Amino acid sequence: MGTWKFDPYHTQVEFSAKHLGMMTVRGHFAEVAVTGDVYPDHPERSKIEVTINTASIRTHNEQRDNDLRSSNFLEIDKYPTITFKSTKIEPKGPDKGTMTGDLTIKGMTNPVTLNVVKYGEFNDPQMGHRIGYAAETKINRKDFGMRFEMMLDGKFVVANDIQINIEGELVEAKEPAKTTA
């Protein structure tokens, strides 16, 4: 088995939350770095670490993005990154499992469990041997110090529950050819 790396061009972290209990506002982080030791045939041995640049948040609305970067939510000047470090990966079938780890937002760390699905494998001489994964979880933003509670007509402007969806591709690194002297 070779060495596997996350493809930074095919890794995305997206989130969504309800606005006034009606519309779902979606966004993503444009700068995500993933490292770790990955064993596709023995996922329970894998370790994953994720670092997200909080300033890279995007929701298709500059005013909302700036509010999310402010002290009401992420406080990017004080907390420039969000991190996740896996602590346990459990297979639940050939293409499913869970990954538990420590999520740190605004200096507050809480355990979260993501449901993980293997999308499939692709092997091509140009693009390399790839495996696609998706993971999802839900967090309560208040557990991470985001206590903004504005209400209009008895409805929260921003819901407490935040849905997180992640997709990524692993690429098998080519082993250098061994030379004999």
C-alpha cells in the first residue's frame, strides 16, 4: 500500500444554518489543509488533522461574511484557525464508518463524530489512484462560544444548529523508483 495525501483542489468544507427558521444559508471555507496518516484498507489505523483558515469563510454575501468573521461569531483576529484532530475511526461496513475527533473553534474544544461514506475509487495514469470520501455532522454553535442570539418576531436570526458537510479525494503518492548501485 502506498502513501496517501488529500488533494487540496478536491477537498471542501461546507456548512449550513437556518436564517429566521426559513431559508438555509450555505457557505464554505476556501482555505483548508488536511494532513495525517491514511490507511484505506485499515481505516481504524488512520489519523486525520484539519486546519481551516477562519478568514476564508464565504457565503456569497460580503456583509454576512464580515459579520461571521467578527466577534459575534468566529473572531478571526483572535482565532485565525479552526482545527479538527481525529481520535477514533470505526468502520461500519465496506464503505461507511464514523470518525470521532476534537473540534476546536474559538479556542473551545469539543468532541464530534462524523458519519463517513466512501464514494469510490478511480485509477487513471494521468490523475492517479484516488479515493473519494464524504463526511457529515451537526454541531451547536453555542458549544463553541458563538452566542449571538438576535431574534425577530420570536425567531432566531441564526439557528444554533450548524450542519457540516465535507468531501475530499485522497491521491496515492507514487513511490520513487528504487535504484541499485
